[in-house]
Amino acid sequence: DAGVIQSPRHEVTEMGQEVTLRCKPISGHDYLFWYRQTMMRGLELLIYFNNNVPIDDSGMPEDRFSAKMPNASFSTLKIQPSEPRDSAVYFCASSLAFLAGTQYFGPGTRLTVL
Amino acid sequence: DAKTTQPNSMESNEEEPVHLPCNHSTISGTDYIHWYRQLPSQGPEYVIHGLTSNVNNRMASLAIAEDRKSSTLILHRATLRDAAVYYCILRGLGGATNKLIFGTGTLLAVQP
């Protein structure tokens, strides 16, 4: 298996622009997680899905952030409009339901908002 | 969520064993203890997890105290590739608790 796939790997955009991050989980995994990592705040869970349904979005920082999972093999995290403080590395992870603590992380997307 | 406490950093020499401690005095009876590590410029990587008994796998061993208030991740022979941030995480069982809350972890430096 190719593992969790994220795209793009790097994104540089200007403040106010819309940013869409993409994730393909490992085939057959029931859970999908979005995390954000910064030097100041460390690794934070933003939202997670179970069987394509959002379960807990309490970590989403504000309404500018939205996440969708239209099917079992694809998820997006959108920021509109983006701000410089959104600059971070965004990770996607997936897991099997009965091994939900064993999460497999993607390589991350490094987002820079100028 | 129950909290874990880890040293900010540790050092080891290559090919020597490393014992990474974690305190979790408020652990509940159904909390699993998970360890992840994050190599530079990579996403976190699962290492090992356990509930009550000590666990071994190809990467490491996990020793859990009898009262479960602390645990130790053991790398039997450190290599340069083991230099990473190691996170000790408690995870509840089932339902909406199927999430991991990462702390600040322990930065392990391995000297050749």
C-alpha cells in the first residue's frame, strides 16, 4: 500500500486566498484525521471522520476552516480566506476502526501564507 | 483528557539502550498508552501501545508500571535514525474518544 497520500507537499499563497489541502487515506481505513503542527502550538487535532462522517470538529480553529470527506478515499481541508497565522504543516492520518489508536500519518503539507 | 508528562529532551549514544519515561498519574482504567515518534521533517509514526502488560515489537518495548501511573519506552540499541521526538499519549476506548492528543514529547538526540 502507498500509505496516506497528501497533496500538495508545499503550498505558498497570499493572504486572503483560498487554500485546499487534499488527502487520500489508506484503503480500507475507517477513520481519517486532520492535524496541524506549528512550533508554538505543537501537533493539534483539527477534525476527524468515521466512515466519511465528521465526528469531532472541536479543534477547527474558526469558520475559515472547513473539511469534507465525500467518499472513503478522499478528504479535503479548506481554508478561506487564508491568513499568515495559518502557516503550518498540515498532516492527514488514517486508521482502522478497531485499531483507532494506531494512526498512519501522511508526509504533510507545508503551508506558507504570505 | 488524562495528561502525560515527559522530559523535554534526552541524549543517548549509538548502540546503547534508551529508556524514555512517561508519567500519567491520572490514567483511567480503560486508557491505552500509545507511543509515537516524529523524525525530522516527517509525520508522526506509530511505535507501540499497551494497556496493562509489557509489550514488545520490532521497534521497541513498552514497560508499564503495575499501578499504570507511569510507563517507559525502551529502545534496545539506539541508532542515529532513532533521533526523533517521542510522544507518550493516552487514548480512551471507543466512540468519540478515538483521538490522540499529542503533548510536547521528548526530543531524543543520539550521538555517534
